[in-house]
Amino acid sequence: MEGWADKTGISRVSGQLTMILNRGYQTSPDPESGAMDLAALKGSVEALGEDDAAELLRFVAEESDDLILMYSRETRESYSAHMETVLAVMDYQRHRISKRFGNNAHAAIRAFGALPLAEGETVVDRYRQLQWSVKQASKYGAERKANQLTCVRAAMEHLAQVGGYPDAVRMEFAFDSDLAAEATDPAAGWDAGEYRLSLAVTGMEVAIVIERGGKRLKSVPKAVRSAPAYAEARELQERLRGQARRLRFGLLEQLVTEGTPIAAADDVVALLRLPAGRELIPAMLWRTADSVTGLLETDADDDLLLRGLDGVAAPVDGELYAAHPWDLFTAGTLSAWQRAVVSRRIVQPVRQVFRELYVLTPAEVESGTHSARFAGHRVSGARANRLLATRSWRMERGYFEGTATRRFGDFEARLAFDEMGHFLGEGEAVTGKVSFRKGAATILLADVPPTVLSEAMRDVDLVVSVAALGSADRPYSTATVASRSELLTALAEDLGLTSITLDGSFARVHGKRADYRVHLGSGSIHIEPGGYLCVVPDAAVTGQNQQLFLPFADEDVMTSVILSKVLMLVADDRITDPTITEQISRAAA
């Protein structure tokens, strides 16, 4: 009877654990890393009642091997990775979790961030311990290192919840405030014998400057490399680079994508004290709640101002929003801001004024609740899975079909897969329709906020364009083509190039030796009226165009290659590469 009772108990607990983990995952702040909503976890455990909660915690702590066998093979790994977090949020077996954290057990790393603070312990203390785990990861191979860093990322999100911060990014920025004085004060440099070391922050790059006798050196002398001062400079350099990465991808990209506000008087002012913040925040376009839009700057009293297209600076009060291209499009200022960003050579830390914009079509309005814009494309399931995961989409599994979902505030975007393997990462998949929910109800596409629709479609377009199987079947994103057309238009105007005209998906170039047609999706070049010009990409991005300006920091190689080809063809009489000139001569003969 005791064995039967144990089996009955473990069956009941397995069902309860499934419910608890699902609730913690549904509102996860960072599902890609495996972070959980700790309040949802704790609330679900407490809702069981004192006796059932105690039984669940005992089973999870003492019978985990038997408990995990109650689940399917596909879910065992996921459940095993998160059961310890349930113990942590209830402050159960703290010593065991801490010991396993010290041994770099991945499940314990996630759980360690979720432990309530002990008496006398601060959030900073826990943060430093997690930073120790980051350093520990460097001694492992590439795969285990990546897995451990993902676990630390989840632990940081858990710690942010424990400490009462909105998210891990803002928590880490709060802890980074000491970098401001340390990195910008001239006295914060280092001496290494006859050499002087300092840090220079420019845009997204942090460089170590080495001088001798007031003269800047181009390389690092051997004597400097072995000096303790150089090691200190490198450590601070990496911290500042990490700060810039967190600001770009953890905050600024999120502000553009989700349209969430940021407090001007508190958050923005605090970010501007950071080296990365001083470089990146002013390169973004901001708007107030009443749609005053401009580039951010400060006056002599360090008060915030927004300077608009007309050059007028308006004081900032209250909350700020990172402007979405939809905001500029509806205000009729998108093209003007694109020209302004290019003419001022502003490199935006994330795509903003040249961000791909997706607008609801008449056919989609007529269809009602589902968009077939990207339906019917056969894609690599593994590649699609990776792309969606990096953009916070998660899979709801079905039988040889499934749905990827992503939350945008109160709304949920849903991408159906009409065909797939047992899971998305297995074999091929076929994309289905896109729909949106608010709560449990599917809503009309016309009722979806335009920025939510645009960002969801941008993600789906990326999957269809990048994960498509076979080059012959690979579609070219019309939004990406449109964005490149806008960028080329602004660059041509700024450089005074009248020999470039835009015609749909093509850039037409009137050169000195021939006329050309460059496709803005593939980059292929045709010599009018019918010749094909083969240009190896490396040849197009070397020489005078090697430092081609792009108004955003993304490593968009194809856009860079296409723009370089167009600018090269404008001055085709100066091309010296014989493999190119011979093709032009034959076509023109």
C-alpha cells in the first residue's frame, strides 16, 4: 500500500508541478534564457495549501529522479532544469542550492538568483557572486560556456525580481554607475613605466589608448602587455563593452520594439551618467507622450531637451518613448528624419529611422483575423527555431504542427506552422498564417496596435527570408528592400549623386561607361539592356568604400555590399579591377 501511495502521490505532484512551471513560464521576463516569473511560481505553490505545498517541495527535493520519469522525453530536460528554481523561490534547501551553484551546476545557477536575500545579504552581493559564475564559464569549452552564460542570464532576471528592479538590464545599469567616474576621469588612467594607458569610448567601441611622451602608439608594446595596469585596463574595457551591449540589446531595442516608456528624470538621467549612455542615448530619436519628437541633448544646467527637425529645443518632462518608424510615418516626418540622420552621420545603436516598417494591407483588413502574408513558405525548422527564440518567441507544440507565440504587452502574436516535425527544430516546416490575441480572444487585425503588428511581421519576415530552404525558393523581404531604398535615397541626396534613381526593387545607376540595374534584395547587377555583371562582394567593399557609412550599428553585410556596389558603379570609370572592367567592356561593345 505504501508503494501505491507513493505512486499516487508522485502522479499528483507531477501534475501540480506541470501547472506551476507553465504559469511561471507564461509570463517569463526572458523565456529564451529559461527565466521564470517568480511571483507566479510562488503564488502557484502557495495556492496548493500548506500540506500539498510541503508534499510537492519534498518530492522535488528528494524524489526528483522518480518525478522526472513521469514526464515525456521531450519535457524531461526542461523540467529538470527548472525544478530547483521552484525550491529556491520557496527558500527550500538553500544550502544545497548554494553548494551546487559553487560547483557550476546549471540548474542551480538559475535557482541561485531566485533565492530570497538572506539576512545581511544585498542584491549587489548576489550580483557579484553571479559575476563569479560568468568568469567560471570561461574555463569550459564553447558549448558548455554558452550554456552556463545562458543560465547566468536567467539568474540575473531572477535576481532583478528578488531585488525589485523592472528587469535585469536596469538592475545592472544601477550597479554600473561606478563606471562613469572611473572611465571618464583623466586621473582614472594607468601608468605602466614610461607608458600612459587610458580608455576612449566612441559610439559602441571602447579602445585602450596607449601613449608614450604624449604620443599615441598604434600597437601595444610587449612591456605594456605584461604590466598589471594593462590587465586592469582590459578588465574595465570589457565591462564597458558589456555595458554598451546591454544598453543596445537589453534596453534600447526593447524600447523600440515594445513601445514602453522610460522615466526622463530618473532612468534617462542615470543612463546619461554612464559612458555607454552618453554615446548611445543621444543617437536615438525620442518622443514625449504628446508626440514632441527629437534628438536628446542637455543644456548647461543638465536639463533634458528634445531638438526637433526645425532646430527648436523643447524641455522634457515626464516619460520618454523611443520613436518607432510608425510614429514618424504617421506624422509625415519619416523621410525628413532619415535625411537628417544621414546628413549628420548619426550611427544609431539599433535600427530606428531605417527600421523595416510593416503596414496592414487592404487584403488583411478584409480577411479579418488572420494574415497569410508569409504563409506557405518551406523553411529549415532548426534555423527558424533559433531565429524565433532569439526574438522571444516560444513554441506551442501540436501533432506535426505548432504555433509560435510572442507577447507584446497585452497582445500576443501567433505564427502557425502548418507542417513540422515532432518539434520545430526537427527537419523542415511550412509557415502558416499570423494572428493576434488579446487575452484568450483572437482579435481583428485592424484592432492590433500598428507597432505591434509591424514588429511581429518583422520577426516573421526574417524567418521566411533567412530560414527558407534553397536559394531558388528564398524570398526577398519587401520591407528590407524598401528600407534599403530609403537609405540609398538619403545617401544619394546627401552626397549629391544625381545618377542614381530608385525603381521599385532596383537601383538604376547611370555610369560613365554603362547603365546598370542593381537589385536591392539580392545585390545582383545587370548591365543595361541585358548583360549580367558579376562582382565578388569583397571587391565591392574594399578601396574607397571600405569605410562606408551606415546609420545603424547592425552588422548588415548585405546592405553594406549593395550600397558599396551602387557607389562603385557611379564612378565606373575609376574601376581598376580587370575582372570587372572586362565584363563592362564586353557588354558595352
